[in-house]
Amino acid sequence: MNLLDKFDAARALEAALGESGIDPTRVVIERIVSPTEAIIEGRPIILAGTNNYLGLTFDPRCLEAGHRALDELGTGTTGSRMANGSYAGHQELERELADFYGWPYAMVFSTGYGANLGTLWALLGDGDCALLDADAHASLYDACRTSGAEVYRFRHNDPDSLDKRLRRLGERAKRALIVTEGMFSVLGDLAPLDRIAELKDHYGAYLFVDEAHSLGVFGERGTGLVEALGVTDRVDFIVGTFSKSLGATGGFCVSPHPELGLVRYTSRPFVFTASPSPSVIATTLEALHQLRARPELRQRLWRNAGRLFEALEALGLKLGPPVRPVLGIPLGDKPAALRTWRELLDSGLYANLLLPPASPDGNSYLRLSISAAHTSRQIDAIVERLRSSLPQLRSAEPTSP
Amino acid sequence: MSTRTDTIAHELAASLAARLGPELGAEIRIGAETDLSRDLGLESIQVMEFVEEIEDHYDVSIALERLSKARTVRDLAAIVAVELGHSA
């Protein structure tokens, strides 16, 4: 066996996708028309798989802020903040995030993945324990498993399973970090953070919550599920991303612990990654202003989510409560899932196809994410296309226009 | 090999046989040397679900890094035996 033989499985996968003629990994967005429309394969497509929850990617104020930063500050920082220095915008965004969450410490990273890697590598090491939700995002798995800490999975969203693992740790629970998410990205299900916070307090552990899909979506102020469930003062670290509700790229961590301010000295992904470009920081900062100043964006997102949810349930799709802006619809085995996904694209709808092992329970899923920018007509069109293409809905009656 | 690991391997094999039941072909008999992936065709998610059952049954927690090299029923049993020793 030589070095490159390990690619045999990937080669076989690529060949199988090529033979099937359906390869979701090669979708090219030839032109992006708006937060909810694109041209793909020469045809107009409704986008329902972008995680662009607030629809801010074409917001005129965000665009103007980005253009101004490009003109005034150039295209990139060309190095890390530790080596090349911080731009004023990096620090301004950190101050704004700290103020938004009401905590004194914030750090900005160049990607969401980097935020998880950068903070968890700094927080965890030999002799520590990470207690990780079984369905946590790959970046959380990667960060925990390469941190040097012992990693224990607990059953997805199951406080009793977490309780057992904390109890078994005994005194070591005080060196344990519970790692979970707010809204999970595939099925849109919500972590029982109130019960998890009770366990964290009971055992004297620490709690780290990834709110990548919850920022701008949950809570009266839009900070996330932690706020919505009233547990902000019991969480130790919140991470999030700029690439969903804020419409850019990057990530952050906020915390009430002064040690977050020291992470910059100990986090290799922070020290050795080029800092975010000025235009990215500028659009993110403006998007955060919009998120804070315009709660109507969040209200529109939830109205749209409710419209989609009710229409699909009326057709007989069992989605279960509560209404949420991310839906995972099971698609059967892999060949059937690929066919359905392709049929939907042919009908003018783009959604995400999630296949094992990237899906949570070994099943294939179609993931839909709704945006505040979707119009009612677009949502009705999404429903109609799903009705025509999803095998479980083919016998359903068309919805009234 | 310790007797304790033997005993646990026997219990795990019986548990797997009960769990997989009708999915198993008649020619497959689960024993200590049965390879979970190669012989039983278990996907990693199925192995993790089985590990969760093991953890509950023996009241032990198994760190992910300890599982990375476990291939057979005996490998899993040896991990459980060590964990039981730690908590004894």
C-alpha cells in the first residue's frame, strides 16, 4: 500500500456519483441573484438551503460598509493579528459582540471552524474531559478529539445520559467541559440547555454552546437559544459564526471568564491564521447592527418558517413541534435520496442533501433552511415543488394558492 | 487474557446476537474474535449506539480515543474490563 492508496474510497465515491449522474457536491451557482434566488445550470432556482436566516447578504447598508472598507483598508490583512497587528475593525467587532451578549470578553476568528478549534484547543488539554453531544458538528468533534482531553459522547439532547457521564467522572467533573449546540444544524432540533445548565452547576463543570445556527434566530434580542431559554448567566462560553445570520465568513467566542482574553496567547489557530479581511469585518459589523436594530427581520423569519411548516404538515409531512427555520426531511436510502434531490433541483428548488456519515442518525436527509428574505410566493413554490418530488407527498392534494 | 475480559466478551457477544437477531445470517456466530465492521458490517454509528448500551449496562464511560483501535468484541470487552477496574 502506498501513501495515496488511502484515496481509493474517495475515488470510488466520486466514480459512483459520476455514474449516477447526480453529484450534489458539484453544484455551481453561476449567478447569485438575491439571498433567495440563483442561476444554476442556466436556470432560475429558489434557494432553500443557504442558512442565510436574516437574508442580509445583499442588504444595502452591509454592501456599502464592505465597499467602503475595501476602498479605505484594502483587500486583506495579509497576516495574523499576533504578527501583523489588529485592525481597528477587529477590535470594534469584538467590543460590539461583547456588548451584544453582555459579557466582557470576545474574540474574533477567521472562520467558524477556526473559532471552535481555536477556543477548544485553548480550553482543553491533558487531564481534562470533554462531554460532547453525539450529534455535535464535525468542527466540535475535531476540536475535542485533537485537544488532548478525554472525550466522552452523551446521547443527543439527553440530559440523563450527560448526568451519568458527569457522575462517573466524580471529582474530575470540575475539569469537564460540556460541549453542545443551540439549534442543531440538520434537523433544527433544540438542545435542552436549561437542564444541561442545571447539571453543569450541580457537578461544577463548564458549559460551551455553539450557537452558529441560533444567532439572530432565537431570543428577544437575537443572541440565540441560550438567551431564549434564560440561561445566559449559567453558560461559560458561546461560540458562533458570521457565515449564517450575519451573511459573511468568520467566527467568534464570547465569555464572562477573563481567561478568554488570554486565549489569544495560547490558541494556535488564532496565532497562526491570517485575520479576517477588513471588508468581511465591516459587513459583519454592519449586519450585527442590523440584527440588533431590526427585530422585524427575526419576526419575518419566524412567519416564513411557520408558513412553510404549516403547509408541509397540512400535506401530511410529520415534522413535529416546534416550528423552526431548519427542517430535515428523511429521504430514504442513498440512491433514492440522490434521485429526489436531483428532481427537486430540476424543478427549480435548491436544498441541501445530507448523506451518512454527515447526517445525524445514519439516514439521508433533505435540509431546508428558511430566510427572512423569502417571499410568501417563494415559500408556496417551495411547498409545491416538495409536494411534487418527495415520494411521501406525491399522493397529497395540491395546496390552494 | 484475563477471565474478566473473557466473561465480558461472552456477555457482549450475546448482547450483539440479541440486538442484531434476524439481521444475522445463519452462518454468522458472534464470538470474542468477531470483527464488528468486517464480520457484522456495522457502520460506525451502529457501533457507537452499541457502545452507549455497554456504557449504561456496566455503568462505565468509554473515551472516544480508547475506541479508535477497537475492532473486535474482545477489544471492546478489554476496554470495559479496564474501566470497571478503574471504578472498582
